[in-house]
Amino acid sequence: MKIRQDSSLLWRVLDDEIVALDLKSSTYLRLNHTGAVLWQTLRDAASREALVGALVERYDIAEERAREDVDIFLADLEKRGLLET
């Protein structure tokens, strides 16, 4: 899966965060540093396991916690129509 990449989705990295504008839905998103790690991992396509691994490696958290965070993140992106599978 990966982040939808078309001309209606604009995003930029600002410091450690992501700011995105979905022109299709006129929705503005701001992702904190954790969300930015996941977003950038998804940019070029990634599996759920790769996302979990990115969080575990970057933040030294338990794998179970990382899985929960990834599932919440992916569900939100899916609901917003921002994922391509």
C-alpha cells in the first residue's frame, strides 16, 4: 500500500511534521513526527510490517504498541481515501 499520489494531494515536510491538503475533499491534515515517519514510509509503498518496524526502530517502543498505532493510522488514511493498495 502507499499514499495516494495524484495532483489533488499536496503535502510538505515542515520540521518533523507533515502538512497535507487533499483538494478532492478540501481537507487539511497535520501529522506529528510519528505520523510523518509512517507517511514517508508509505510514500514509496510499504507493508504493515514495514510500518511497524519503522516505529519500533525510530522510537524504541514495543512491537504490540507499534502495531496498534499503525492500525489506527492506516484506518484513518483509508477512511479519508488517501491510500492506494
